Amino acid sequence: MKSGLLGFASALVLGMVGVSAQAQEGLSPDKAKFRALYKEMVETDTSITTGSCTALAGKIEAHMLANGFTKAELTQFSVPDHPKEGGIVAVFPGTSKTLKPMLLLGHIDVVVAKREDWTRDPYTLFEEDGYFYGRGTSDMKALAAIWVDMLERFRAEGYKPKRTIKLALTCGEETSWAFNGARWLTENRRDLIDAEFVLNEGGGGRTDGKGTVVAQNFHVGEKTVGNYRIEATNPGGHSSIPVRDNAIYELSDALVKLREFEFPVMLTDTTKAYFSRLGAARQDEVGKAMLAVVANPQDKAAVAVLDRDRMFHSMLRTTCVATLLDGGHANNALPQRAGALVNCRIFPGVSYEAVRKTLEQVIGDPRMTVTKVDDRGPIATPPPLTKAMLEPVEKLVAKYYPGVPLVPMMSTGATDGIYFGAIGIPSYGPPGLYGDPDGNGAHGLNERAIVKSVYTGRDMLTELVKTYASPKGR
């Protein structure tokens, strides 16, 4: 209890510093308070190696208790063998006895950042030239802070939603091997997170690289991640008497075949809508190709045009790429073993075993083995693109980003939403925030978030959550 009080006191001090500094820059008191919370979250290291999600979950609990929530509405959780990878669930009660709750989801863990590699301390929030810098500023502590701040403002203003609004902030999204809080909740505490739908990361917009927002994406569905090992074995021998039968050469031949192979083109309702909307808005060769692929996924000429863009290429199919290599055991011996790790991003509805068999067929060498090493979770289930989910987003994008197209999009990456889809709860990534075409350093060096994006996104997402939480006519 003593350490928790000290942590809470520390948070208050940091918050007061943030509020004071930003109030002088013209921020309203509520935005200054939000910035202080955002700062506290970024400056709490939650990487898997040196940080603690549990520590941040404790700070968030203290923050929410100080802003009107009760102990009964907050649940911290962790497991004994992963004590630093805990999370927190909050419940904001609604008035309806018939409407199912909605869930706001976010991960609070971040990719490891090394101070010696960064221009600035990665675990200090810097605001420079229109950007917030720091690990997690864009992936995804801005959205996590928005969710917490939003519920606290709802409580302060006396807002009573029809739906109960739940919030789950979890650890483990950035790794495939550590404890994953979202998965644990769906498998062990469904009562805590049961909902009609989830609002998660994955959506948002993009600028032209010069500050102008050119698109807002509504994340509807994603791929599944599976890792496979391709391995060649050989009796080996002395390197002074080489033979053609060589494990490294065999592996090399297999990887060349993999490089040249393309999985078949596939479309979901989301990707059809994505290419239809973007294609209709473009008057160039790419726009025509988008419309042609929707009309006929086997149009090879249209597919060839879209494949020039690596994002479109990935959205059209399952992709597999070699990411790790190992082989041999001595510099004067023929290799007895050579292997490669192949990372696959699997199209919704395609099974892990189907991908493994395809890799086996592409390699076409009975001397080699293909085995699944691990996966990111269950096979992806595309959520429905319904009018009830899409219309509120369309109206608010038109309000906050007039003239900017809203495009439903299937993520080529992976989020924790996949675990909720597996138990029948669809997950969506709303627009609102936006970034630059280079990805803003997420998972890389000098990660940053656009200041204007964070504040505008906060306002838009607040309206969106209220619209979903209190639907008209229900």
C-alpha cells in the first residue's frame, strides 16, 4: 500500500508539472490534464525487458480512483509467473438493461527502446515542432490515454450512457511469446470483458507527409500471424571434399522458390469496400486497377498494377517472408543442418495447416521439413461491416476532417482484437488519430505522434464513443 501511495503521489506531481507548463501554452484545463496523463503513461517503461505493465496499471487505477471511479469498478489482473505483465479493466455502468456493453481495448506494453540509439530519452515525453516524441507515443499510449481520460470526463460531467462502457488495458500485444492479457481475459474472465463489440487500435488516418490528412481508415479485420521453420539436414562431412548435396544450398534453393511464389488473391467485404472507395476516388491507372480487382480478383493485369505497392500487395493475399537464418556448425565442416524462420501474415479464414502445406508444396523437396513454430493467436474472423458501425464514423470524419475520404481497411498487421473475434465479439479500429506515411517511428527509432492528431482524435473519439454508447432508437 505504501508503494502504491508513493506512485500515486508521483503521478500527481508529474501531472501538476504538465498542467502548469501546458496551461501557459494555451491548453484548456481538461486538455492539460489529459496531456499530464499521457506524459505519465509514456514515461512509465512498459517494455518486456526493462519495464512493467503492472506498474502502469497501478498508476492508472490510482488516477481513475482520484477521478471518481470506485474500487468495485476497477479490476487489476496478472498471473503469478508473469507478475510484471498485468493489466486493468474498468467498468462505466450504463442505464439500459437490454443493450450489451461496448469495450474500449488498448495495449500498454511497448517495443523495447535503447537510449543509446535514440536522439532523445525514449522514456521521456518531448514536445517539439508539432510532435510528441517517446516510445509508445503513437503505438499506442495516445489512444490508451484517450480511453482513460474519456471515461474520467464522462464521470465528471455526469454522463449516463445507455450501454455500459468497459475499458481493458493489457500487456503482451508486442510479443508472440509473453503473457498476453487480452487473450487471458477472453479465456479466463469473459465476464469482465463481454461486449457487443470492441473499439481497438488499427484505425486512423495518414497525411501526405506535409501535414495534410489525405485519408482516414476504419480498421475492420486483420490477418493472423504464424511462424514456420524450414529446415534441411545432411550427414555433413569434411569441407575439403565438398559435394553438391549441401544443407545450406538446399535451404537457399527453397528460399528462392518461396521468394518467387505468390499466394492466391483473396478479398473480404472490407477489402472490397477499401478498393472500391479508393478506386472510385482516383482517376489513374491504380484506381482503375482497384475497381478491376473488385470486379474480378483473377484479373492478372490489375493485380500486377496493385502489387507495385507493397501495402496493396499484402492486402490481397497471404504473405510469407524469411526473417531469420541459421546453419552449419564449423568453418571447416559441411553443414549438417540449415534452417530459416518464415513469418507469415495469413489472410482471414485460411488455416495454419493450409499455409504449412502450401509452403511444403512450393519447396517441393522431400528432404526438407516445414513445421509451425508458433502463432499470434486464433485464425482471424472478419468482423461484419455493418451500417450501425459505419454510419457514425462517416458522419464524424466528415465533421472533423471535411473532404477526407473514409476507407474501411483490413490490417496487414495484427492486434489483440483477434482474440475477441475468436469468441464472437467483433473488433474495430476507429479513425480519428492520424500519422505520417513513414509510420512515425513505431517499433523503430525516435517514435513520434503528431500533436494536432492526438488532440483532434481525442475530441472525435469522445463523440464517437458517445454515439455508440447511446444509440438513437435503442
